[in-house]
Amino acid sequence: MITAKRPPLSILICLLIASAALAQEPSAPPPTIVFMTDYGTVDDSVAICRGVMYGIEPRLRIVDLTHQVTPFAIADAARFLFGTTPYFPPGTVFVIVVDPTVGSSRKAIVVKSRRGQYFVLPDNGLMTMVADRDGVEAVREITNPKWMTGSALSSTFHGRDIFSPVGAHLAHGENWTEVGPDMAMADLVRLKLQPARLDESGISGQVIATDGPFGNLVTNVGADAFEKLGYERGENVDVVLAGKHMTLPFVRTFANVAVGKPLLYIDSRGRVAIALNQRSFAATYGIEPPVSLFLKKNK
């Protein structure tokens, strides 16, 4: 009878240490796509796009930025993209489909920012705010049919046939330069955004949106510009909103005023905002952005 020799204790200890070390090594995070559309969620459009992406890269992690962008509202989508990108690491792929001119001569593109993030989207101004803040390293037009769903492309569903597969190929780690030819960065379509203007009398700006379902007013006036007006918290600000004069207390948060009372504050994105505590300012005052805004300088 032959008895198998047991390995020396020292070898067993080394194997146990190696196994423990391997078990403690963090696994690589799954490739990430941040997905935003104006499709809504009442039909199958978003699920179809997600299915296309998973079919190309099953390990994919898809983060839904939102699918409730106001239909065709490119400026709103650009603002949401601008607010979200700083919280995701380099290498993240953003697939953005707000595309009112789908099927026209507008280009489908991939943009690489100087932060190392990729943006798969129509060339219709969606990149304006991110490009201004983060810079653009390179742009390519999507022309390679191998990166799309096939030759029979729909003229109205490029989210499924172009943007979703291209995003998934990028997340899969394929060479993004194969997507199509270089484009001049200067050729990117830009939104015509109106910046707030500061002069001796105050700040002329705009209410550009409302804050989700709450009805707070989002403005294009930054906190740094507002600070130059000389107001301290607790003081009243003279405001002309859509041609109507009102006085609003400048406070830190909603609870600093009674329920149903108005306030002016600096929102979480560093912009001047106007609200009613636990009420909709937009609904109460009939505000439909964009509307004019003037903040008078403190005396």
C-alpha cells in the first residue's frame, strides 16, 4: 500500500497566505454607462436600449441619469449632464439621447473630455456646458457600421441603433478611434446660452428651469456673482421676476421661512434659486421658464 506524502507544513502555510491575499484583492469594477434620454418610461424604448448595451457588454453597469428630460429640451439635458459628470470617474461612458432632429443631417458623435470621460450623443449642443468647464480632448463622428446594430438603421430610433451600441463597445474597452473619423473641436454645435450680466445696478439673468417636481426656480446666476451684490443672509433682496417686483429673504435653507413663504437661496449646484417652503413657486406664481430675472444691488 502506497501512502501519499503530505506537503511540508511550510508549503501549506504559503498556499494559505497566497489564497488569502487573492481573496482580499478588490475585483475590478464593472464598466459603467450613464444613460439619459427624453424617452420617458411609459413604453419599451429605454429597456430596448439597455438590452442592446447588455448584449454587447454583459458585465455592464448602467446608471440612469434620467429619462424624464422634457421632450426635445436640449438645454435641460445639457444642464443635467453638466451637474452629473463631476461625480463619475475617468473612463465613464455617457450615452445621451435627446435628439429632436434624429434622422436629419445632424451628426452622431463621440467626444472625449480632458477628464477622460466619453460622451456618445447627437451633435446638437448637448456638450456645450461640459466642454466649457472640462475641455475637450478629441471628437469623432460615428460612421463605422460595425459599431452599430446593423445596416438596416431606423431613421427615428438612433438611441437603439447607434448611440446604445457605440456606448457599449466603448465600455467594453474597444479602441474608440475606430468609431469614425476625427472632427474639428471647433465644429461642435453649441447652445446659445445667455450668461448673467453684472453692472452697477445689479444682475440681469434668467430663470432657466424648475427644480424637478418641487417647482423651485433654477437661475443662471452663480453664487460668486450674487455675492458681489452685497447681501448677507437674513436680508431682503429686491427682485424683478418676469417683470414683477418682489422682495425675497436671502436665507440658507427652506426651513428658515414659514411654510408657504418665499425665499431666495444658493442651491446645491451653487446657483441662486427661488422657492416657496413646501410649495411650488412656479405653480403659485405661474412661472414657465425661461423668464427674465433682475437682482438689485444692495444699498
